Amino acid sequence: MGASDSKLSFKQGIFRLSEPKQIPADDDYWTGFWELPESAEDVFSLFSPADIRRTRDNNLANLETLVLAVTSRLCVLRSHPSFPDPELAPERDALNCIRVLTRILPFVYEADHLESWEDKFFWGARRKRSRRGQLAQAEVIFDEADPEQTPTEREPEFEKAKPLVEEIIDTLIDLLFFSEFTLPKVPDGKAKVTYAIWQSGVGCNTPIASTKEFESNRTEILRLLLTLASKSMYMSANMLPVKGVKAITYIASCPDKQVVLSVLCSLLNTTLKYNPASWRVPYDHVVFKDQKQILVTYCLQLLLVLILYPIPEPGTGTPPRNSFRYFLGRLHRPQDFQFLVDGMTRILNQPLQANTSYLPGSHKSLTWAPEMIMLFWETLQCNKRFRSFIIDTDRAHDFVVLVLYYAIDQRNDPTKQGLVRMCIFVLQTLSVEPNFGKSLNKTFEGQESLPVSIRIPNFHGTYADYLITSIYTLLTTSKGKLDAIYPALLAIINNIAAYVQNLGRAPSSKLLQLFASMSSPSFLFANESNHTLLQSLLEALNAIVEHQYRNNPYLVYAIVRSKKRFQALRNFTLESGQEEIERQNQPKKENAGEPQRADSIDSLRSPTTARTPTLTNVPEENSAFAIGDDDDSDAEDATLPGTTLQGTPQSPSAASRSASIASSVEDSVPLQLRGMSEKARGKRPVGQPAFSRQNSTTSLSSLATPTLGSSEFFTPSATWIESWLPELPLHTILMLISDLSPKLPNTGSSTADTSAALRTIRTTEVRGIEPSPIRVHSFEWSPLSLGWYESLLWGFVFAGEMTVSKGTAGVWNNTSIRLFKVQEAAAQTPSLLAPRGAVDAVGSNLVQRIGSLNLRGTGAAGQGPGQRGAAGGGNTGVAPGTVRDV
């Protein structure tokens, strides 16, 4: 049969599926699904979403039989002694069975009305004929004409069988390590399944031979495993961590250590051994696909799906252990850590190198750097030895620079906000280690070789200087997109503050610029949570003064020069704040010709005024200490509007500008993102469990979900000010100013005056200041924050599939995804580097439940397949594009 005849026959068979007549299971018709298709493209292009949905909704029995037929054929082939013999048990049949299952499953997962059927069909108890039963059945058939035979003798014998999906997963795992299918041929007499690690690296020093055919077969198997796990995409983010996904639970809780280690190390080594620099033909990615990169993409994504998955509690007893996360946390050999670090930095460096090539765009920039950052973060969290290794060897400095590159370079891209937030949390995770803070005192050399987006002009300082300056950049130039993670950024400064030495003039000045902004009335009055940011910054300044006073004269000098600001904050009242705001607004009103006056705080509540002011206009003075100079009238006026935190009510105009998913979702990101003060932490109920992802032993459902207030606007009051002003940690700084200020020479702007002041600071003992215990602001998980995190990962998976599936429809394209939203982009003119259109997927469905963000697009997450918008509908051939981060 020719190729065109084969395609026509396959398409005709697909049409027959949805007809009212039920096709018997023993009909030869079913063999066409594994014998007729000649490639994955045939299955995906000929078996359209409309065909699958029509069969699912009009003749579910035929869909059941199809799944059972291809599953049975796949299992038979795996057990066949001659597989993969081209005549007796061809690998083509196995691959087509895998492709058909990959094509069908997402359309089963999207159907809410089939949930109970799906659970029973795929996960219900099953039985199959035993070997004895099969023989007995043959005997019964042979003796059918014997009238003396009793009914009991006619009955075949059965035995219990695993649920259907468990059998599929077991078969797929075996096929990943199958002789002549995914691994080289084994000697005669040896088992066809050999759990050998694919690549050298962790757990393996000797690489095994491979071919493009083997790697292609691995790719198709991994894609089906990822599809089985993608039930996650069809659940809401608040339910996903609590309910879990049975397929992932089954894989992650595998009790066979050899299987777990073989899969873990194969995925890990294949990912980290990949070297994109090996492809050196300019513009090769425009001409053809890099099949190796597709394999690596699926390896990395499935690895992440497994290691970050928390196994839900079964309701009784302790949940099973996530074996993949557990064994990743057990790595301890320095050579393994070196392998991890080298592989991660190679991939994270690649986009920088691709963008600085002599021929811009000539070498493809990898799309899965975000996933690599996620893998780095996961390894940091579950393996303490790895954290110690990268800090002790100073490799942490490389990761700080790389992570800051992705955060700063993408900070204003609304489609990358999830990536930027994750980068900040990675830095916070690192910053809790005391040795990390101490290591930052090393001089940063070679800063001028960095990309322009993260290069600091005329920089001469330490890694601490660089980190603080970069955090300042994120705080002040992100145009309000990162206001939800301001507490996390300040937590990083807090965690390293007690160890910072020799802080330079510029970063010292920037810290005082932030204080000037955060202590301004317009910032404090913007909402009821901004004072927690000010408190966090004051705690960081206190830690530096109390623990590193003599080693940071520039910062101490900047604090003394800002004494009026600190004293004014101590005496802050509602009336003084209103007067300051009125004084600042007066020039604007005179210029605008506005006759009205703002006599009271009510003027701040105008619905036409955005209630989410952000740290975007922090003044940049030429003098290193200009912001701290109380005599500088410009600096005195350079107060900034406030910013919103998670859960803070916003006006409609402010909400409409939000473009990310979890930024304003209370508890959808870790606790520290909500600006919780130390005092507030102390009021947490005794015995409330701290959510931990280590080995997935914490019950997600046991933690309460906070709710948002119903008021849309916030009105400051004297009572509200009194609730937090006395708690501000001003004592240390006021004592420093009181004791040191009289001893310093006149704080002029000349170099001689500054030098004299610094000498005095270094030689003066300040009395009345006692070092307080060092506080650590750790990254804390919650159920909804994990929902945000998983939606971020699956957004990466969706975008990656749209990228690697050029020429075919993606696995999850045009299905009703609920974990995040998918929007079609307008058609674009084809070009050499962008021959197709784009897909824009927008973050998590958490936003609809909370109602505090307004995402672009109006479609509902639960739309039917025939509708355009959120998740369903659209053209069947939507081209690769981008996913809006969660």
C-alpha cells in the first residue's frame, strides 16, 4: 500500500470510530491504528481534535475499545520474544500505539463529564485471563461439541491485573531500557530489559552506545509519559497540589530503587550532557530540527514533573515517599555536584552566547533555560550538600550573576513574570546560608564582560555590592510588575546583611534611597501593608550596623547624613503625612491649573487615581551620598508613591494593568511575599504546621487558605499608624545617629570632609548598640504557592511542546486547559526566523477565583472546545509561540 493510500485508509478508519455502531473488540479494524500510520505526523494531523471529541462524545465505547486495543498491542509487543523484529513484532506497531495514546489522552482529561468514567476505566480494578485460563479456554473451544462438558469446565480462569494506566506506565518504563529499541542489543540469553543509564554522568562513568533511532524512540516514550502526567493541566491550581495526579504519584512512588535511579540518572545526565555548542552551522535551526534537543527537552521536563511533585496524603497514614526527589537529595559525591554545576551553567550561559554571536540569531537560543533554573532551585532545596558545594567552591557567584541576568533582562516582559519571580526565590533560597553571605564579600572581577542589560557602569566592588545594586534595579525599574515580590527582594538583603563588609558608596547610597522612598507618606499611605516593607529594610540596616559597623563606614556615613529622615519617621503622624503629600502635590496642581485642594486623605481615594503606585522614580544623584543629605532639597522631595502587596485591594484602573498570574493572589506565593513582619510571625498559632516539600510528607489540605478583604480602597487612620509605628525597629539607627553625629565633622560634600568622617567612623566606638540575633527569612511553601509553581512548570511544558512540534499540532494544543490560559496571537507575517504565528498562554486560573487581577482576554477557563479564548477552540494548526508565565 502506498503512502497516500495508507493515509486515506487511516482517515477513513477514524471516521468510522464516531459512527453510532459499536465495533467489536476482535474486529481486524483495530489493527489499522498501529499498521497504517507511517509517522507521528500522520497520527497528529489525520486524527484531528474534532475527530477525537466526536468519538468521545458520540461513541465512548469505541474510544474505550481503541484504548484497550492499542494498550494490549503495546503490552504484547513488549513481551514478545522477537520484539522489535520487523516481521514478527515490528517497532512501528509499538510506536504507533504510543502515538495514538499520546494523541487521545489530553482530550479525555479535558472532559469534566467523564471524570468518574475516567477514574473507573483507567484506574479501576481489572482482571485478565491467567495462563491456565488461556489454556483452559483453548480446551473448551476445542471440545465445544462435547455435550457431556459441564458449564464450570467452560469458564476460563482469571487473575487480578493492575489498573490500566499502571500497566501502560510499567510497559513504557521497560521500553525506555529495551534492547534494540532504546538500548544496544544485549547478548543472547540476557533479559531484553536492562536498566542501564543512557549517558555518563551521575551514577555512570561509562557511556553506552546510542543511535538517532534509539533517541527518537526514547523521545516518543517520554512524550507519552509526560502526556499521562499532564492531567495536571486540566485541574485548577488550588486543587492540583491537594488532589494530585495518580499517574505522577504512581511513577514518583516507585519502590524499585534500581528503576528509580536508572530513570533519574538517565534523564538528568541526558539533560546536562547536552552541549548546544556542538551545532556550529549558522542558522541550522531555521533549516531543520535538532532531534537531540527535542529529547533533552522532554527529559528535563519529565524530570522536573517528577522531582517537584508532592505526593498527597492518602487520608490515613503517611504518604509514600517521592523517590525521585529523595534520591536527588541523597547525591553527595563532589564529582556529581561538579557535573551538575557544569551542565547547568552551560545551558544557562547559552542564550547569552547566542545573543552575542558575530551573526545575531545564527545559533538558536535554547528555550528551556527557565526549566534549568527550576532544576537548579529544586536541587538547592532538596540537597543541602549541593548548597554547601556551590557556596564553598564560589560557584554560587556564577549562579547569582546568571539568575540576575534572567531576572533583570526579562523584568518588564509581561510574559516572563513567573520566570523573574522564580529567579528572586532562587536568590532568597541561597541567601539563607551564612556562608553565602560571607562569600559575597569577594571582589567581583570581570564585570565589564557581562551583557549590557546587567552591566553596572564604572563598577568596582564586591559581589555583595553587585547583588544589592541589582536588587535596587529590580525594585525601581520593573514598572510595578514585581511589586508582589518586593518582600522577597528585601528578604535577600536581610539575609546577607549581617555578613556584608566594605559596602561601597553607590550601594550604600541606594539603600538610603530606598529608605527615603519607603518612609515617604505617599508610599506608606498607599495601602495597609507597605509599612512591612519599610520594617524589613530597617531590619537590614540594623543588621549591618549591629554586626558589621566598623566594616561599613560608607553606609554608616549615609545613615548619619539622613538623620532628619529617621527622626521624622519616629515622629510620624497622620497629619504630618497628609501635609507632606499636599506639599509635594502642590507644584503639580499649579502646573495643571487644578483649583481643588487636597485637605484630607480622601483626596488619595479618588477612583481615577491608581492605588498601586510603585517604586519607579527613585532619584539617581551624582553624589554618592546625595540621597542621604538632609540639606539636599531635591532629595528631600524625592519621595515615591507606594506599592501594592499581595492581597492588597486595588482600584479597577490599577488592576487592569496587572499582567501576571500569581502576583496579587493571597497565599498563592510563599508567606514572605505577603510582607509578614517578625511580630506577625510570632502571632502564628502554636502548632500550625510549616509546609515542607521535602519528601512530600506534609498534608497540603491541612493548611487553611486565607481570604481577602472585601474593601476596594484603603483609608489610613491614626489608629492604623499607631498599630505599626511603635513596632518599627528604629532604636539602633537613632542610637547610632545620637552618639555618632556630634563626633563627625561638618557633613560637607568635599572629598576631605568625607574622608575625615570615614576615619572618625572607623575609630569611634558607638555605645548603646547590642547585636541582636541574626534573623533568617526563609522561603516558605504553602498549598497555593505550590499550585502557582506547578502551573509555572506546566506553562513551560506547554510552550516547549509548541516549539518542538513545528510542522505538527502540539500534544495539548486546542484542549481546554484549566491550570493556565491559552490565547491565540494575531497572525504574523512569515519570516525566515518566525515562519508561523504565536500562542500566548496566560497564567493560572487562581486569578479568576481571587478576582484581584485582570488578565488580557475574556475567555473562561472552562470553555467548551468549540469556543475561542481561554483554553479551547482556535485553529487546529496553531503555531509555536510563547507562554505567559505564571
